Amino acid sequence: MKATVCSTPTFYPLRNYYFEETPSPGFMDVADLNGDQLPDIMTGQPTTGGGTTMTVMLGTGTFGGYLQETNVSVGGYPRAITTGDLNNDGFVDIINTQMGHLEIFLGNGTGNAWTQLYYDPAPTANNYFYRTIARDLNGDGNLDLMVSDNREDSIYIRFGNGNATFNETQTLTNTWEWIYADDLNNDSRIDLLASGDIDHLSNIFLGQPSGTFGSASSLNMVPGWDVQLIDLNNDGYKDIFSASYNVFIRYNNQAGGFGPLIHVPLAIPAGTNVFSGKGADFDGDGILDVAVLTGSGELHIFKGLSLSSFQDTLSIVLPDQAYDLHIADLNNDGNQDITFVGYNMHSAYTLINKCGDSRPTYLISGSITNDAGYSINGVRLDLESIQIGVMNTTGGTQQSFSFADLPANGTYTITPTHPLFTFYPTSITVSPLTANSNITFASSIKKFRVSGTVSDYCCNGQVPAANVPMKLIGPFFALSGERDLTSPQIDMSVRTNSNGQYLFNGVLPISGNQIYQIIFEPDPIWHGITPIYAIRGLGSDVFRNFYAGRNSYSLGVHLTMPNGLPRSGVRFYLLPQNGYPVRFFETDSDGRGSIDNLLAGFDHSLLRTVSSYRHDPITPTVAYITANTEVETRISLKPAGDFDDDGKSDLAVWRPSSGTWYVQRSSDTGFTALNFGLPSDIPAAADFDGDQKADIAVFRPSEGNWYVMNSATGTFQVVRFGTEEDIPIPADLDRDGKSDFCVFRPSSGVWYYLQSYYQTTITTGWGTNGDRPLVGDFDGDTYYDLVVFRPSNGVWYVKLSSGGVFATQFGFSSDRQLTGDFDGDTVSDIAVWRPSTGNWYIRNSSDLSYTIVRFGLEGDIPLAG
């Protein structure tokens, strides 16, 4: 669409979009990720204090708006984001530059689902990758990579193969970390500009016919952390526009070099620096205009009067420190718009170009009264739609509201809605925005206060009968501020005594201005019961780990039963970290009053891994558990191949020629050997009896039988499950604490597993014929993920139970692929065993280091997940 010409750059009011998951975004990129011809944005956080999330927001094209964010888990120290189609499938991919490697997210055209790969451009121990550019350097139709290394002062050129893999091609040394690429001398080849963060020097590398780069030529320049290669004077050659401290330009001399450094005089407040900036023709008059972000938290738009004269047209004091300004047509009207990120307000900001739009702009401002901590955060209107954004000042969640089909000038009545609260109709006068205009937005909602902390656990202080579900009326919780409620629905946000906020929904017949207590009574979830003999001894301070199958809990509570109350048959709910009472524990039957067993079967999706902590001993009673009582749960999957129950996978092999199993225990490095199985069997060790130790087992394809030697009792078990073509891959997929009999059928790519608790068969698809199946927990959510290794390309494909897929390369097709938790961090490690050497190569998930151990002989079969 052709841009409109207007007398001066004009913009709609600044809008912001709050990120729930990216704590302090410091950089962004703009690209069309889902093929709808509308720009989308990606942001990340460049600090060691977080940065584990990349946020993707898909553009709607309406007033520069974005759809709800999608959060993608990334590594711990991201530095930059860029995009390109790396595997030639027609979909845009994302490259996240990490300090020690590149994370590649292969897109599928939706903009919200990715296959994750890892690539190390220069595998040395001292890398600090800083910026990545993806361009086709050698004209083969595949995107190649240019990656700068801040610590090695190098730039790595890596030619792409068209399948998201790359070859080592060239290394440029003694150069800088901020890199920019374009055709600088009009020879149809990509050239490279590298600039320093502090030093006033830059290098230019001219592209060669082969796609590599020639020798560096030096260029005196200010620090170049935000450089734009753009034709400033319409001569057909790219010039340098630098917005670093101040704004400078260098004109292309049309001979592969640049003229003198020219300072662009801008009316920026004294004592402040330019953090980021770009040049663009905002008003369509053919003369460059300039937008800059300053260190004092301001956005300035300057209208270009000539190539050396600029007029300050718009100045906005931002509520935030802003970074990484980008120019893009965000709403497809042909005009150049502005977007950038706010570091402290966790937001992306957009400034939509209004050039050529004669419609008046409207503003609603002021705070929403009686709204439970919500305040208006940037309400922007035009004559076609009203966009209202409100910020929850207690929880930080932004809600958006839209009202369409408004007529021209006039007074309107707006009835907003809210997912948690219903606002009664309120008349609001909306008129064209003038100086100092202010329109308040109020609600006549009836207000009720929910307050207080309840100490009774149940039954109004009376001792409950055994086996009676109890009502929860507030212990373990403190209300996070008062709530404004409307009849008949009450939605209450509560906060646990540890960290984390949770939402409970309840319905009460309420009326009048009274004080209410909210009663939350969940339905108990029964998912199999595994008794555990736990706390023993009256009056002792207990803090130890207990096990329910493969699920480990830490219970930090000291319980005694006071005199005059029953000491047996009394049950209490166990509250996990998220606050839902899902199971109860019971006093013993010998009258001593100590806890005898813990019934631990429940819906494990309600639990998440949390850090262990310890509290001072407390003495709750049978009828009461006070608000200060805290019970923590910690859950993790039992690692595969753990024969000694120390929480780590052991090195183990099976020798078919003799039927001998060899296990090197990780707990004491001791050695175990025993005979079990026939030469034609397939080893399938797992914890089938739920005693926390892997059981020796084999699958006999000729019969479809599993033969298991239970470690708990020494007895044998025979189960028929599977066919001759199947590959055994046992795992506790139904999460009852016992491994299930599971097989992968290569001809169909279907997994079949027999649930050990329900004794029903479940099927799911993952993989193709020729793949090698494995299981493991790679996302740390305590659910097994399905894995296949594809020998044809050497790629591991992991279907995460938490959602999404990632892929990585490790080892050779001639290796034996394995998974297990060898470093004891509760997250599975990728490993291979090399038959020719007997070496185990393990990539530790805890720190991405590598371990090499020799165990086994050629002809052995290694054992793990």
C-alpha cells in the first residue's frame, strides 16, 4: 500500500502490551511469523537474572494490536533474536542467540508452535555469542549464518545446507560484536559491517563471489549498538545511520567506502544519550525523519526538513526505560509505524502512524473505581473502534476490551465487561481529544469485602468422623487484598503462605454490604493408592523424603495429637504447593498419635517441582491446622535404570551371548552381575513393582511375553503384551508409581502401553518406521516425554508432555541411543553408547557439560530409558 503524504509526522497515542512471562525485555525483532502479511513481534530478556522466556505476539493489523502472547522457553542468557527460513519449508524460523550456543525454533506457519534445535557455531569453551544474521551469502538458495563472538572478537561465517544445519566456512578475527549486513557497493553480494560497543572503530568486510568475505577495512565511528544501513540521500547506495549516544551518519562514497562522520543535530535534552533510533520517512515527503529513544526515558520524533536539518515534532515521556526501536508497517496502511520494548514495565510499545488519517483521536483516562486493584493503562480510541487496556495492579495481568461500529462525533455510552467482574452500565461521554481533556470511567458496582484468615480446618472445630471429606475455609491462605464482588458469582484470588497466587471460584447467595467467608470444597481425586510408611516417633522434628512410587515428597511438619482427642482414624488433607487439597494423611492405629501412613494417589498434574525449604517445628492439633502451617510437596520422576535407588541412572549393559547383566552402581561405584534372559531377548529393565529400584526384565519377541524379576520380592512375573515386530520401551506413563508395559510398533509409528493400575491399553502416535524409541522427562514437568531417534538424519525428536516439540542432534546412527538422569537433577539427559569403544557419551541437562565413561564391550546392549 502506498504511503500517504502529510505535512508533519503525526501518530496515534502510545499503546503498550504487557508481557506476563518475559520479566524485563531488552530486545525484540519484527517479522511475519504466520504468513498473514502482518508484522509479529518477538522479545527476550538479556540478563542472567532471568531470561528463560521468549514472548511471541502475533499482529492483528487493527490499530497495531497484537493477539495474546505465546511464551517459548529459551536458555538462560539470550542476547538477540532474528528470523529467517532456515530449512526451506516456506515458514519463518526464529534464531535466539545465546551466550554459548544458538537456539533455533523451526516454525510451522502458525506463529505459536515450534520445533527446537541447538547449534554451536564455534564449539570452544570461551564463546560469548552476541548477534546473528541470516542471509544467503553464496547464492545457493539456502540461508547462511553470520555470528559475532564478543569474547573471542570473531565473526563466524557458516554456510547453510537448507535443512537448518550448517557447515564451518570462515572465521573473521580481531573484529567487533555488533554486526550488520547489506550490499554496500552494489555488486549484488552481501557485505558486512562490524562495530564495537565502546571503541570508536568499525570494520567493513566486502563480500566475495564465493560467499565469504575479504579483508577488513577500518572505519572511524562512534559506538555502533544501533546501526541502520539505509539509503539516506536517494542515490541508490546504502548509507550508515547510527543512533548510539547521539545520531551520526556516513554517506556511501559509491566505491565500497564511506565519507566523513557527520553529527545529526537533534534537540535532545542536555545530559542524556540516545539508546536506540531509526530513520524513516514518516510523513511521506521523501525526506528522512528520525525517531530516537533516550536514556532519560523519552521518545522523540524529528521531522526531516533536509538532510542536515530536523525539527522536534513529538516528544513523549515514557513510563519506562525503553530499548531496541524498530520501524514497520504494523497495520498495513502503507505508513511506517514504531515499536519498541519497555524494560521495567514488561511491555511492548507501539506508535501507529496517523499520516493521511483525518479522523479525530479520542482518549479515555482516569482510574477505574471499585475495581479490585485494576486501573486503566492506555485507552485509545478512533472512530472505528475503541481499544481499552487495563492493568491489574496486584497481579500484573492486562485485559483488553473492544467496541466496534462507532459513528462519527458524538456522545456514547460504553458498557465494559470483565472476565472476573460484571460492571453495571455506566454512561461515559466521549468527545474529540483536546488539551487537558479528561474523561473518568467509574463503576456503580456493589462492593463486598472478603477478608480475614480462618484457622478452622473443618467442621467448626469439631473432630470429624473418619472418611468424611472436609471443607477448606481458608487455612494455609491469606487473602491478597479485598475483592469487589457482584451477585451471584464470587471469584476470589488468594495467595499461599509461600509464593504464588491462585484463583478459586465459588458461588454464594450474597446480598447487602456484609462480610463473607469463601468455602472451597473440591471433589477428591482418586487415582490409585500407594501406602507409604512415613513419620514415626512422637514429638520428633521430622524432615525427610518419602516416596509414592516414583513420586518423591518432602513433608516439613511435626504433628502430635493433644490429650483428649482421638489418636487414630483421623484424616487431614495434604495441601501441595498450589494449594489444592488433593489427598489426606492419617494417624496411626497404635494410639501414639504419630502419622503412620500417607495416601498418595492423586492427580499429579496439580503438582510442580518447587525448591525445598524447611520450617520450624509446629504442633497442630487434630481439629485445627493453623494458618501458619505449611506443607510442601516436591515431585520428580524416578530416573530410568536406577538399580540402587539413589535418584541417578546407573551404567548397565546386557550381554546377549551369556545372558549376563552388568550394573555399575552410581551410589557407591560398586558392581553387580547376574544372569537373566535368552540371547534372542530384548532387555527392558524398569521398576515394575514400585519399590524405587529398576527390575531386571526382558521382552521375548517370538512370544510377545515380558519376563520380569521383581527386585522387591525376588519373584518372577510373566506378562503377554506386544508383537514380534514391537520394540519394548517400559515407562510409568500412568504415573501410579509402577512402570507400564509399553511397546513401539515401527510399521505404524504407534506406541501401545498397558496401564499398570487400570489394566487398560492406551495408544498414541509419535515417530515413523525406522525410528528408535525412547522416553524421558526433558521439560522437568514430572511427566514422561516420548522420544524417537531418526538414524537417517541423526536427529532426536522429543514430544514434550507440557506441549510442543524440540529436536536436537547428538551422536551417530551407529551408536546406541539412551536417556537417563545421570546427573541427578530430575531432568533426563541425552546419551549414547558407542559399541566400537564401549564409551558412554552423556550430555548433562544440569549444565550442558559432557561426561565420557567407558563401560561394556562390543556386542553388549546398554540399558537406560
